Amino acid sequence: MIEASGAELKAWVAIARQIGWGAADILMDMQTNYRIESAEDGPVTTADIASNHYILSNLQATFGDEFGYLSEETFKTQPPEERLQKALVWVIDPLDGTKDYIQATGEYAVHIALVQNHRPVLAVVACPMAETVYFAAIAQGTFAERRDGTIQSMQVSARNQLAELTVVASRNHRDQRFNQLMQQLPCQRQKQVGSIGGKIGAIVEQEADVYISLSGNSAPKDWDLAAPELILTEAGGQFTRFDGALLQYNQADVSQWGGLLASNGHCHEALCIEANRLLRELP
């Protein structure tokens, strides 16, 4: 079974960073020149497909078939055993926030994560319009690379009073249960950001402190969460289910059902307890 060393992860994250920048450039170049190819399970554009092809072809050319690959755009046609039998699996969302891309809010992202034995060990989140690529490797911290080449270490905020915390929320993925939960949380400040990668970016930039996901008819998938989770936790935050359990990736079901909570960590346990209590009281 392959196990990645710290030195290997450091080298691999440099490769993934460059691929993240390349995918970001593709999405920006196609912003005014794309087509919607499908809307069956949510919109898919020619930009999603082009970004996906670029990321997968570059990763596969570099890492070959010793690694598994799980991408939003190809997982339905891929035999599950191709990835489930691998200890190291690349988990890819070539365009997180397709609705925001179509609506031209600028709040979309590219996610590239490496999962080892069901947990993320390397992550890249590229936010094209913010001209930033966030990157992290396990036990090596989180960093932000700006378009001008400058790199800075990232750390979540020190805010530790529930009433002071800002919750970063979606414009598009909200149902009645989620709205009821949000209305009753002890932290009522909100900041709206499109993609999950952008939401976690806001937390590591100290512009927000909390992100909550509550599945309804559908749930976020591995590719939505694996890269953002490591970006957050390596910056000092926490990302768990409402019961405090860690998320597991690269399993037969790629959906992450239930309540999920990401935070700067300082009130994480209290928020999980409160979210669980409120959820039990919702109709």
C-alpha cells in the first residue's frame, strides 16, 4: 500500500498548485464563451468539461495508474473499484459553483485534493477571480499564493464568542430546514459566498468563521469538501459532522449526508452541540 511521505506531499502540492492555476486560467478565459451542456443534476458547462480534462490529463500524466481518480465530471462512467482499491486517490471538482459561474458572480473555485486512506492529505483550492490559490499538505500548514507570486501563511481568526462569529452561507443551496436552522443559531452575522471553496477561503482569510451544510434532497459530494476541509484544518480550523465525527472520503457513496460544520475551531464543540439540538427540534 502506497503511503505518502511529508517530502513527497510537499513536491506533489507544488505540482497540484500549478495545475490549479492552469485550470483557473481556463475558467477565466471561457467565462464569456461557454455552453451549458447538461442540466439534469445541476448545470454542467463546457467550462466544467474543459477544466476537468485539463486537471485529469495533467495528474494522470504525472502520477499514472498507481493513484486513483475521482472527479465530479467522470465518476458516473468510472467503475468504482478503480478508485476504491487505491490508497491514494485524487478528488477533483473542476468547477465548484457552476451556478455562480453562469450568473457571473465570480464566486467559483477549483478543488484538487489527494485522499489517503479516506482522509485528505493534500489540497489545492483555486479561486480564479480572487487571483488566489490556497494550498495545504497534512502537518505542513495552509498557504495562499497570489497572482503576483507572493505566498503567505494562513490562519483562521481568533474570534471565540458565539455572537461575534460570522457564518458564510450560500445564495443557491438553501431549503426551509436550513433557513430555520440558520435563524436559530447563536451567531447571526452572515456573509454570502458562492462556492464551498470560496466559503472556506473566506474563513482562512478571517472574513468569516463558520460554514454549515445540511443535506436535504441531495448532499455535498467528496469533491465539494475534501480540498476545502484540509485548507481549513491546516489553517487551525475544524471540519466535522454535527456529532464531531470526521468525514470519510473515497467510499462507495460519495455523498456526505447529514449536518456538517466547519469553523475557526474556537467554538466548534459548542456550535455542534447547538446545531444538533436545533436540528432535533425542526419539523
